[in-house]
Amino acid sequence: MAISFNSTVNGVPVIGEEFGYLSRGRDSQAQLLAPYYAYVFEPEPGIGEKKVVELVAAIRSGPLASLVEADEATEVRRKALKAQGAVDIK
């Protein structure tokens, strides 16, 4: 799903697109390094000044897709527990 730099998604301008490999970082329990697309959106006037980046897994089927889904689920659980006040175990 390639988006040109002059595109919009739901009326929001897409100002950049990158392809790369995502590793969640040092605060994450996720362990997988997988290919992802990153789409950069321009903020709407009056909403804020920070650009928004949406990450989309480039793998949609096959064995790696299951690993990506499990990795993302692990990260979602970690964030939910942290939001409830649990000690963040990495």
C-alpha cells in the first residue's frame, strides 16, 4: 500500500512515507525486528504542531505475520499493565 507524498488519508495530508525495519526499543518487551511502513501526517490546524507517524506492518500473511501480531500484542499488554500502575518489566 504505497501512498504518494501528495496524498491524503481521511482528509489528512500525508507528507512522508518510509520503509524500514522496526524494533520497539529499550522500553519494550517486544523482541521482533520486522519490516514496517511509516506514514507521516501533517497535523490539522489548531490541533497541535507535532507530526503524527503511523506504523503499518509490511507483512500481511504467512508465518512472519503471526509473529508480528504476537509481538504487537505483547507490547499492547505491557502498555496496559503500565497504565494500571504495574511495574514495567522489560
